[in-house]
Amino acid sequence: MGRPSLERQPDEADRKGCRMASSQGMQVLRSPARTVVVVGPDGGGDIAALAGAVAAEKGALVVLAIGWPPTSAQQDVIHEAMRATAELRLTFEAHLLYGEAELEDHLLAGDKVVGAVAAGPEETAAEHPVASFA
């Protein structure tokens, strides 16, 4: 067999790799909506239930523990969040912050911020959407 002709273009089925977006139609993949839980030194309540609610929305869970060193209550919340999100196959991040001054550095436009995890089903967590920076 000779060298392949440069004029011959492979059929769509013969091509390898991924399609490139064109100016006519671009596919945009959005990252999941983030629910951010701010955990103080006293820890929090039912993070597993919150993870379940986030999973139902196909979102991502972010835990921000404020204060250094982290308390055992904060560590318990982080470990429980890790366990719950792993079971639910949910995107998860945890960040340890030295103080509240660092909080803004870890928030993105569109984040839903939960001030504290509710201690039980009768209590509701305060949710505050983050304003856009645009």
C-alpha cells in the first residue's frame, strides 16, 4: 500500500478524538451548582442530609471550616461530608480557613452559602446566594 492521499478525508466514523466546537454550534459544559457550608468551631448538624439534598439537585458540596487548628467537631463534619458525598458520588471540596477574612477567597459567583448545618429536621439552614462579580 502506498502513502495515503492528503486529499482523502476520513469518514466521521473513522476519526479519533473529540469533536471540536465550531462557530455554528458550541457545546458548553457547566460545572454543577455549588452549595457551600460554613462550619465554625462548634461543628454542625446533619451534613449527610444536606449532601442528599445537594445530590438531588445534581450539585457539588463545599465545606469551609473556619479557625485554625480545626476542632474535633469540624473534623467530624468534614469526615461525615466525605463519607456521604462518596456514597452519593457527589463532587466534594473541603477547605480549612485560618479566619473569616479568607471566606470571600473561596466563594464563586452563584454559590449557595449555608451559614450552618441544621441540627435537626425541625431547623432550617440560612441560605444566601452569592452575588455575581460581573
